[in-house]
Amino acid sequence: MKDVSVIGAGRFGLFWGRQLSHHVQVTMWDKNPDLQSDVEHFASWDNLTECLSKEIIFLTVPIRHIEAFLTRYKKDFVSGSVIVDCSSVKLVVENWFERILADDINWMATHPLFGPDSAELSVRGKNLAITSARVDRVQLDEILFLFQQKLGLQILNMDADEHDRLMAYNLSLMHHVGRALHRLGVTELELQMAHIKRICQTIKTVMNDNVSLFEDFNRFNPYSKAVKQDFLTCFQEVDDRVIQAEDHRISNEDRIKSALEVPMFHGTELTLNHKI
């Protein structure tokens, strides 16, 4: 493998392109030409036609744009090329690949389980999920060699349904919680204990991502809404238990207070008739 292309120079695209550039020649394109100067620190910037001509193409565009991109440029991919998706949802992307791409265009559905925050120093030892692929043996071996031997990644093989179910917790729910805690102002507390500091690190990571990514987790992951509802139900159950415990405490205190009260004597006043 001599060179690859990366289409999409967003936060993850720039990070991924830089990681790949340590081992192969990388050519990048993004619809925003202002990103060219950022790319040219580690890769070549070229037009989209040139990027689509590469044998291996990493697709790092936002999830919401993948279907339209494939539909618009499906005839511009070179026969035998491999489109490697890097998005955080897999069921819907695999469906798009199978429905839109011609039979002579290969593809691989992957999800690097790391990013510019968690792998700032190195991706070595990090996990990359592969859920499905339509690729010939030679290309598969080349891509796996790049992932495992050159980048030092650990490959996790799982089906798309299991991936999306797990990511509904790992990403969608955590982003929900992180953004809610950010709105609550947790990061601005003047006193932060150790567990709050750890939570603040999660909030920082969540807020570093574009809000459109958070929205796409919920829109395209079929498990996200159910997991969010399960969380809200569990939160309410915990809160109900606290309220019940408080009601029980107050009720007990009232009973104890009632038992300890000495009744007032309202009978006839006694008169002493004998003399001392």
C-alpha cells in the first residue's frame, strides 16, 4: 500500500489523516478549502476527483452526509477500490454501502474506538471495530497490516447490531449525560472532589466534539432513544426511592414524637383535708 486518501478534514479526519501519514502517503480533500493549510502540515491536499481515484479511501465525513455523498459520487469511484467508513454507527452505513455502491466497489465498515482526545499521543494499543466488509483477500490483508502492524491497533470483530447497541451506551448516553452536566455548570464548581474532576474530564471530551456528532448519534443509532429512555426511567426510580425513604423517615419521626408526648391532666383539682 503506497498511498491512501482521506475524504473529510473535520476534527477526526485531520487526526486520522495525521496518524496514517506516519506510515503511508495521504491525500486529503474537504469541501471547506480553508482546511488546506491544516492538512498540508502532514499530507497532500488535492481535488476530490484525485482522492476518489485512490485504491483505498477513508471516509471521515459527518454521518448525516454519508448517504448523499455515496449517492452523488458512486459512479466516480474506481472499480476495485475500497471505501473504508470510520463512523460511529454501523447498521445504517452498511445498509447504505450495500444499497448504493456498485458490485465492483468494495467497502469496509470500521469504527476507531478512540479519537484526538483519548489517543492524543499515540493510537498504538487502541481498539478498532470492524463490523463487516466486502473486500478481496489481498486488499483485506493490506488494510489489516496497516491497522495492526503499522498503527498497532487491536482489531475487534463484531456485528453491526451489537456495535450500535454498545455505542448507544458508550457514546450516545455519555454525550447526553456530559452535555447535561455541562449545562448544569458542574465544570464551574469552585470546589471539585476527585470524582467530580474525573467527570469534568468526560464533560470536556464530550464538549470538544461538534454538536452535530451528538445529534447524529441519536438520529442514526437505532438503540440511542431506548437507552436514553432507560436511563431516564432508572434516574426516576432512584429519585423515587429517595423520596420514599424521606417520607418513611418523616412518618417514623411523627410516630415517635406522638408516642413520647405526655398528655395534659384536665381532671378536678385535688384538695388535702388533713392537717400536717
